[in-house]
Amino acid sequence: MGKNAKAGIQNGKILSFVPTGEYYFKKGIKAYHRRDFYKAKKYLDRALQLEPGEPMIACQLAIVSTELGEFENSNRLLHLILEDLDQELVECHYFLANNYAHLGYFKDAFHHAQLYLQMDPNGDFADDAEELLELLMLESEELEEEYYGQDDLITMQEQARELLESGYFSKAIELLKEVIKEYPEYWSAYNNLALAYFYLGKPEKAEDILNQVLELNPGNLHALCNKTVFAHYQGRHKYVSEMLEPLKKVQPMISEQQFKLGTTFALVGEYDLAYFWLKKLYKKNFEADAPFYYWLSYAAYYTGRENFAKNIWKLLLELNPEKEGQEPWNAKEVAANGFEDLTGSIFQKLESDFVEERLFALFLTTVSDNKEEIITSNQLFQNQKFTQLEKEYISLIRSGKQSVTADAQAVAELFYENYQPIGAVESGLYLMWFSVFVEGFKANIRLSNKRAWAGAVEYVWHRLRSEKVSQQELASRYGISAATIGKYVKIVNELLD
């Protein structure tokens, strides 16, 4: 080596090469144009790692993911762009519409295709979006007879939901079994059937149904969420923690699944996660119903967002005025004082569509400090929902006029000796009693042994809540024999069925 060459080496500079996000992005684009999608994804993944806030990189990666058939990953990226990176990148709505159409979620596909055309009617994909909308409408017509338009299925599902909400669990079970027999892959019916069995005090049966769903449809989010909620109500805290770990990692794209996940987190007290999912839906203009606003308000309140919680509660009351008095900021007051001290809550229950809740409200009136105010109110006189039972109960309260409602009052008073103040949990016992009373009245059953009725209903109530209590323990509490309790438990179960 010559002298000059050596000098050149000594004076030269070694330049380090540090690839940027742009470098890998360009390589990813070249691979994409060669239709080498696996290599394109590799380069674009690296580009996004280096520049995680760049929407164009995320968008191109989403397009490549679609080409590879990874629709859910593509949707995750597209939602990330619209919600966090660049909401003006409206093409993402068209790409989402395509992905949802491939996944079979035609309602979501229709929604995003329409959004794209509204936001950019002359955009590069306008013609394609219009063509997609036409195809979706044709597809929905073909599916009308199969799922979406099956009037019988929709009617039965709605009836089952109403039966569940009103406490007629056995009737709901009967109807849901019919749905499953006719539509054996309609997983929603299975999940509702599990709920009905759980509410009826048969948690083992409910668990078996959910396990069946997960065996036939692995990863069914509703089944996983229901298992978590059931365990929460049973006090199986360790199992709840185990179930929550995988749920925390789930990133559902479908609005309905996000809602289920958010409400599940709220039910088990994971309010930060509940707020994350429900607020995400709120920002997307989710088609909200009363339960959505209810849980969003609770999640907001318990994460320190009180003003937002109160604004959301106002929206809830527009849809469901009966929720007045159940605000999260009143929860402590209810726990301390009980429903009997909340006149607004009593008036709300008097307007309920369910007779057992109206009877419960009348009992609350008898133990309320505001009894005279309630019993003389115009709201009571003008209530068009009252049946003969409520009218007789009011006569009993006002003048002591004896009727069958005096027996119902006597049993409720036995409960009140042990359960006061009456909070949200305790109210379930009273509501169960008045449900039994109404069914017994219809069946013309006499309520002569009031302590037996009280002991039997309380036993069934504890079993429903998966709380360990023996018939002997309740027999001692109410001064009767365990054999008598057992006899009346059978009658109570028959009436609830």
C-alpha cells in the first residue's frame, strides 16, 4: 500500500447508516407494488415502529394486512388512524367498509361506506363505495330470509329479553330453547339462556351452557364476559382476576363486542377499562340505548369525570326516566339510608311497568318517613297502571282496610326486621317476595304461614345469589322447622317457574 493511500485512510470519515421510517416505508411500497405482501408487511411494520404517529404508514400497513386476509388487524390500524392519528384521512372509512364486508358485518360495512361518501363524495374511491353499497343492499336482501329478516327469530329473541328483564326466567328458558332448537348456531340465544339459568339460581347449569358455547364457538366474547360476571356475583374473586387478564388483551373491532366488554368491566368494578371502551363508542356516535348511557355514566363517575357523568345521565333519563334516583353519586346515599328514605325512588318504582315493583314501592311507603306525602300525592291518585292489588294495598295503608295485601305486607315486615335499610342488594329479596305473592294470588294460594313464606323466599334468594345458607339456619331465624322451610321452598320455586 502506498504512502498516499495510507494517508487517505487516516483522513477519511466512517459514516454510520441509520435507516428511518421513511426508508422502510419506501421499501414496503416497492414490495407492495411487486405484490410481495409478506415482505411489504415486514418493512411497513418496521416503519411504523420507527414512526408510530405517521398515519400514512399505518394506512399502508392496513391495506397490506387486508391483502393478506388479516382483516381484524387492518381494522385495528384503520380505527387507530381515525381515532388517534388523523381523522381527516377519510379513505380509511372506505377501507373499513371493505374489511367489514369481507368479515360478514354488513351493517358496519354499510355505515362506513356511507360515511366515506358523505365526507368525500368526489373522492378517489367514491365509485367503488357506491358499488359496494349496492352490493351490500343486495346481500342484505338475500340474508333477509336467513337471519336478519326472520320475524320469528327477532320476535322470540325480543320476547325472551323482556321475560329476562321482568324476572320470568323459566318462561324465558322455554322460549330460548325453542330458538336454539331452530337456530343451533345462534350464539346469542345460548348466552341469554345461561343468564336465565343463573338468575334462576342454577349457576352450574349456566356454566355448562357457556362452556358448550366456547367449545362450539371458541373465543366467543359474550360467553367469556358472562363467565366473568357470574364469577363476580358468586364472589369467586380469584377466578374473576384470571378471567380478566385475557379480556384486558382483547381488542374487538365490532361495536357490539366493544359494548359487551365495556359493560362487563363496569359490572366487575374495572371502571378505567370500562370508560376506555364505552367512551370510544360514544366518540364513534354509537347507536346508544339506556344501558349504554347507564354504564358510561357510572364508569365516568368512578374515574373522576363527574361533570361528564352527569351530562350522560341526563341523556339516560330522556330514554328511561325511571332511572331517576339511581345515579352513581347517589349510590352511597342509598347504601346509607336505603330506598325507603328516597321519595323520588319510591315514586319512580310506582310508575314501573311491573306489578311486583309497584307493590314493593307501596311497602317502602309504609316504612318511609315521608309516608303521608306519598300516600296523599296526586301522582298516586292519577296512576293508571295500578291493578286491583295496588288499590287494595293503598286502602290498607290509608285506613287499615284488610285484604290479601295485608299478608304480603306482613311477610315484607318480617324481612325488614333483618334487612334494613333497603339498598340495591336487599331490594332483590323484596322484589322476589312480591313476585311470589303475585303468582300465588293468581293461583289462589293462601298465605297463612307467613314465617314459612318468609324463610322459604329468603332461602331461594340466597341460593340465587350463590350464597351458602342452610334451611336449618333460616328455620331458626323465623321460628319454624327445617321441614316446613323445605316444603315451602318447593312451592316458591314452582311459583317462580
